[in-house]
Amino acid sequence: MVPLGRMGTTDDIGQLALFLGSDAASYISGTVIACDGGAQGQLSPMIAAAADGALKKT
């Protein structure tokens, strides 16, 4: 499960799309916005740990 404790919905993605299409986002460019309930931040330590383990085996 993701840190927010629930799976994302189509409404979650839709709200981000509406924001990005609005005047409120007019100064945003060239970035990636993760709409994943915090999963990206949760996976990074696991990926680093796996890579560390793989490096120690060689």
C-alpha cells in the first residue's frame, strides 16, 4: 500500500490535470509531478538498498 493508505482514483488524476490546465499552474514548466500517493518516495530507499546489496555481491 502507498503511504497515503489508499489506491489512487481517476478523480485524483483528473484534479491534477485540471490544475495543470488552469491559470494557477501558468508558471510551471519542465517538471514531472508524481501523482502516486507517495509511492515514488517509498520506493527510492528500497531501490537503493537493492542496488547496495547487488554491489556488495560483486
